[in-house]
Amino acid sequence: MPTVPLRPASPPDLVEQVYQALLEAISDGTLPPGKRLTQEDLASWLAVSRQPVTLALRRLKQDGLVQAAPLAHGAAGRTRGLQVSPLDPEQVARVHQVRSALDALAVQLAAQRRADMDPALFIRGRAAVARGDVRAMIAADLDYHRALYQASGNPLIEQSALLHWHHIRRAMALVLRTHPLRASVWDEHAAIAAAIAAGDATHAEALMREHGQQARERLFNRLATLTPTSTPPDDGRSGSPQEAAGQSPAAPANQARTLSKT
């Protein structure tokens, strides 16, 4: 298994680096729903000791991203180790519902300020869709929504929305690998931005609510067809986390090295 060494750091910083690396891997699907996790494999993958991995997994469990893994064989209800939590379509829909409400508030406030959004956001978003680059599409979507939150002038909106962003990102990563993004998404984003710049808070909110509802319904419906069993059962004998996600060992290694430098 290729290692992904993290830079030396004090113990608290190293735990944070391990947490962020695992959070990224879970969010982008490198560690897919249902993937069994062992401290030994993860420590080897990140080239660290088991202690920071243990502490990072504890945080991920509190976040609801990791849970106790059921025994592959044996008495029902018994567990063995940990696994990446399965995606629950209804829970994702509830999280998306909250985000949609925050989005509507953000565009109202941004329109009152007649905020202008950076055209580069739309260029990057459309380019990601044209390339079919799932990771870039998700990153562009996050950048767009963060720009909206920041344009509102209320920092609590961004803080609140990002609390559960990883759950939506996991769902998007899974769905976009099998279903293309709606062609009209970035046209809708641009129309919302135009209403904001024009100071039309009512129209901007209406557009955002319609956009959010369409996105939520599509995500829920697509996700409902992709049950946790769509990920091949892990009997604990699989190789590296990236191999379990169907990727070459080099790709996640480069990704994690990038993360460790941020």
C-alpha cells in the first residue's frame, strides 16, 4: 500500500491533519459508504502512528461520518471495528432543506446590498461540468454558495451552512459519479446572481428557493436508488482505501499530500 506521509507536527496539529485527510477522503468518496476502517491500515496509509488516527476517528464518529461496523458473520447486532457511515437519503434531504433556507436568507441580504459576484465562479463551474470533473463540480458549487454567504454580510450564515456541508458533499460525490449534473444549474446560479446585483431581493429569493427545491428533490431521488449495498461488501481483506474506491493508488496519495499542505 503506498504511503501518504504527512508533514511533522505537534500532536494536536497532527491529529487535525489526520482528521482533515480522512474527512476529505470520506467526503469525496475515496473512502466510500460502508468501507471498513482499521487504525492500522489508515495509519500506514498516512504514515503516522495509530494514536492520531484513533483520535481523528473519534471525531469523525461524533460527526456521524463513521460508525460501528457490523460483523460480516456471526450474531446479529454485534460489531467489529468501524466503517464509513452509509448515506441516508432522508437525512441528506433534511440537511439540504436547512441549507436551502440559509441560501434564501443569504440572497435576500446580498440583494439588499446589491452585491456583485465574481464572474470567475461561473467560468470555473461551467468548465468543471464540461470536463465531467466531479471533484471540480462539487468544489465550484461550494465556492458559489460560500460567495453567496459572504455577500450577505452575515458571517453566521456561512458558519451554519458549512456545519453539515460534508454530508451533502458525500451525497453529491456518489450521485454525480453515476448521474450527470443538470445542464441548467449554472444558468440558474447566474440568474440568481443577476437578481442580487439588481437589488431584487424578492426575485432572487424566489429563484433560489426553486433552485434549492429542484436540487434537493433530484439529489434525494438519485440517492435513494444508490443504497449502501451498491458499494461492494468489504470483508476486511481489501487493499488501500483508494483501491476500495476503484481508484489507482497514486491518485489519493497526491490528493492527501495536497491536503497536508493546506
